[in-house]
Amino acid sequence: MNALYAFSGDPITRGHLDLIERAYRLFPNLTIGIGVNPEKKYTFTLEERLDMVKHCTKHLPNIKVVSYTGLLVDFVYENNIDVVIRGIRNSKDLNDEYTLHLAQKSQGMQFETIPLFTAPEFSHVSSSVVKAMTKEQGKLISFVPMHVKQKLEEKMLGQYIISVTGTIGSGKSYVTEKFVELGKAKGIEVHNIDLDKISHDILSTLKEPKYVELRETIVKKFGEAIRNPDGSINRKILGEIVFNDPEKLAQLDELMQNPLEERMRREMYNKKGIILINAALLLEKGLLHYSNNNILIMTVNEEKQHERLKLRGLTEEQISHRVSSQLR
């Protein structure tokens, strides 16, 4: 049987993709129809919508992705479609689709409409919600595939995000600063989002209640010795504690994860151009999806690395602990 799943694809979400994959298991002769309504203002062009859907469904052999105009029933008739798949998120969708089904049947066409209920984890996901979240630099990876996330950021925010990572002392800060300088010379906006600086701000200067509360939690967890007189965290003493104990380092990382992501997104907000996310632990912290896996990896030989870290005032033992705490 020939089946059709039709939607606007502006853009395709993980909810759409889940329905497509489930429909494909039932009907291998599946066509994806991207509707074109001249009265509707789309965020993406037809070519962009088709490209995103094709990219996200390339793992499904023989699937067809096409566009159509006019009534869906006319496209169904002319393409010998036997079954039309419709996604149902809630009772309103069910009522709307039933009414639409009756209207389509009134045109005298012979096909069946099969509803597929949206998986619970995607019931809140829609193209309009995704676009609203994009405007506010929201977390998108659970809403759309990574390829679509990148296209949304490019189209709606004018952002091109790249991770700059590598082990400690590999030259990440130097390289990102050079990119910023080169961007200025070329008239291109380049922004360096330094996660180490963000961590420093969280542990010292940020006054929002969440960060004040976090610093108190860290003091309770690791001891009063790490508290400075002004209430900030002494990073040197804290470093000595956690880099000598992998379990404590993991505890600190867990406490810092959400605040770090929050401030990183705040730093990216309303910025255009090339955004460099600069940090040593992007892979370990599971943050590479923010740059859509566009990564620059800095490398350095051990001799040069030790030389640079000694210039920071670190002892051989401290260097060993810090290097061993990171993936190489």
C-alpha cells in the first residue's frame, strides 16, 4: 500500500520524525508530502524545508520526500495514495482531523485516514514552539534533530556556533582570541564564549539568588576553607580538593552543570555571527550539541603543555592531576 504523511515541515521536529519512523514501519512505501500554501508565511523556503526533511529521513531506505500544492485529496488521487497518516497530539487534534477526514471524503476520493498518536515525550513539541524557543536561545536538542537546530540558529538568529576544545594548555584561549581579531579585521562578528570565565563568575561575582545559593551548597559540600571573606569561592583551594579526588570532581561538575549551561546560553543571547564556545571539557560535560558537533580540537605535545602549565604556577603534581582529569 502507498502511504502519505503530509505536513508543512517548517521545520521538522523530533515529534514529526518519530511519526514518520513509525509510519514507515507500517508502510514501507511511504511518501512525505511537504505542503505549500501561498497564503501562509513560512520561516524556511520550500527548498530548505525539503532539504531538512530529506536529511533527517535519509536513514529510511526508499522513502520519498516531495512537495505539493492545492488540496491534499487531489495530490492523494493523482499519486495513487491508499493511506494518509495523521499525527494526533490531543483531543483537539483528534476532532480537527475527524472533521478534515469527513470533508476530504465528501470529495469522493477513495483512501483511508489512519491516526497515529504522538509519543508522550513529544506531545508538547510543535514547529511553532520550536521557533519561539529558538528566538529566546532555548535548549533545542530535545525538540529537533541537530541538523535542524543548526538551520534554525542560522536562519532565525544569524548564529554559526563552533566548539573550540582540547586538553588544558593546548592553546584554546589564544586561538579564540585570534579568531576574534581576524573577525574584526574582516568585518565579521566573532564572539568568544569562555566557559572558564563563566565558571569564575558563577563562583564569585554573580548576585542572582540561584548562584548565591549554589556557592553556599558548594561550601557545605567541600568545606569552609574554600570561602573567601566576600562570600565568593576560592578556586585555587577548591581546585586542590577536587583535582586530587575524582569523586569530588564529579560532584562539583554535577553541581555546576545546569548553572554553566544557563549562563552560557545567556552569553549567547542576541549575539550574531560566529560564536566560539571555548572550554576544555565540552565532551565530558555533554555540551557539544550546542555547537551542533562543529568542533575545533586543539592539540599540544606534552613538553609544551608542561611548559605552559608551569608558567601558570602549577606544580608537577598539580599538572598531573589536571591533565589526567581530562580526556585526551
